[in-house]
Amino acid sequence: MRHGDKDGDQLTSKGVGQVRDSAQKNLAGCLYTLAFFSGLVRARQTVETCLAALGHRAVPILVDEGFSYVTAQKEAEPWMGKPFTALKTEGYQVGQNVEFWLKNWAPALIIRGQILATMRLRAQMLATADGQDCRVLVGSHGPTSELGCCEPANTPSLREADMIRYTWEVDQSGATPPRLLSSVVFRAPY
């Protein structure tokens, strides 16, 4: 889930409401095994708010910077193109998609690889021997959350408190690497 409305690195009361409403609309009945956040405070607040809205207060919440754009952005922007702030207004316009970020913000290419690798690694690590499904909630930010999508030209940029569900298939024997099956966007109810 992308974080809600923010002030700096903190969710505003509006942002908390957006996350709560989105979780109740899009995730009702989902049971989570584990939760991650990108390392930013607003991403942790997003996970905590979402889990509380679903009644899952005891789910472990861990930081994984692989779900963040911060490191890749700092490394890449000085020599690879426009700063993120210069693209924000255009990148989050209605009708904009993930392909926009991949074409116009060079760090997006690095972050796409990072997000896919992080999800693949976590899918492999969390695979259970009994073959039971494992649901993981991740709190992150845009455009990072959606950069791992299957179809960049057909995946919209996420608005505040929107989410994208990734489904991975894991070979329990470990003979083949985890495979991304689908990515589906769910809009927040506003």
C-alpha cells in the first residue's frame, strides 16, 4: 500500500483516514502473516493503520529498505536525469502510468529491479513447506510500490492509500525461482 496524505515523513489525520478506509474497502477479510515497511516513518504508520483497521495488531512489522526508493534515488539522480521532485506533479496526474516513470525518471529502472528482487527474495524466504499461502502487507510510497508491476503501460500510478497486489508462485523444492504471476491495482475509496 502506498502511504496516505503526509506532512514531511508523517501521515496527517487525513492520511490515516485514507489508509484506514482503503484497508477496510480493499482488504476486508485478509489475514496477514507478516508486514514490512520501507524504512520511512509514513510507511510504518501506513502498515500500523492498515493492520489496526483489519484487527491484526499482533502481526510482526519489519523494515526492509528494498521496498524504498531512497537509496537508489540518491545513488542514481546525480548522473541519471531529472530529480524526482521535478516529475511529481506530472507523474501523479490522473491517467498517468508506471511506464511514465520508467521513461522519464532513470532511477525508476534501478528501483524496478530492486523491487522485483526484494519481492522475489521475500517470496522464497517466506515459502512454507506445507504449501500454505502466505500474505504479506508492505507499506511503501510512490512510485516505488507499483514499479514491480507486470504491465507498466497498463498499470496506473498509485494515488495516496492506493495499493497493488502482487501474486507470486514459489516452487517449494527451490528448483526454480519464484515467479510473479500478477499485479493488480486497488484504488482507495475517494
